[in-house]
Amino acid sequence: MVCHPDRDMSPLGSGLPTSLLVQAQWALSKNQRTLGEMLGVSRRTVVRWTRGGGTTLPPSRLLTLARALHPVDAALAEKIALGHGQTLAGLGIAVQAPEVDVGADARLAEVVVCAAADALDAPPRAVRPALLAALESARQVGLSAESLEKALRARVAPSPPRSKGKADRKRA
């Protein structure tokens, strides 16, 4: 039987697809013997697990696998933890993101709003909804702020020099 990591196979213990174990094996560049050594089990046990033998990873082995996998593929480590009713944070692996100072972000966002308002010669309250709609659309299509800026910069023509009006001509 060949294991394919993109195909869901029989469950390993509490609902963890064996395909996740195989994906972990590949992500860690380990064969069944070296994966077994890492987890403290025999190669034969790993073979049974990858064939859907119904053995649940004990918590200590789950922790070992998730710790080894986290630096290589954090998303896969999280899937494996979730398959055992755990989270990486619950296993003490993932560090919680620091709290964001929303006030500082709001002040910085207002700087951007004011820059757009100045460019449009419009009040900031009129610019906020348009900026929000544009940024939401960019996020939905996966466009980063840098890519958006580059694309817009390519489409914005340089401002033509101002022509001299009557007042400017009289001074000259």
C-alpha cells in the first residue's frame, strides 16, 4: 500500500489521518526508521501507523513530533496537534503573538488617511471609506501593500508642470 500525503487515509487514533503522519515524515526528511527513532518507537510501529493501524500517538510522542515539525512546517504541526484534540499553544510549543497597541495603529492609519485626503484635496471623513474598500479588496485578492504601491505607482503619471497664470506672468 502506498501512502499519499494529499489523500486522506484511515484514521490514526483520534481522527488524525495517517496522511498527516506521512506529510510530517516527508517534511522532516525522515524515513520510517529515523522517524521511529525520533519518536522512540520501532520502524514497524511507524509502518503500522502509516498504514492506518489505529494506534494513537501517545501525548509524549505527539509533543516530540509537533516540536520537531513546528520549525519546518508550523501549519502541519498545528493540524497534527488538532487531530489529537490539542493546539500547539496547549502543548507549550507556539508562542502567543504579542498584543497589538490598537491606539498606535489607529494613529498611524490616520496619517495614511490624511495623506490621501491631502492628495485628493478632500476631507479625511470622505477618504476613509474609499481607503477601507480598496484595502479590503487588496487583502481579498492577496495583494500586499508593497505590490499595490508598485502597481499604482506605475499607473500614476507624473504631474505636468503648472502653467503660469496671469498673476505669475505679471511678476516675470
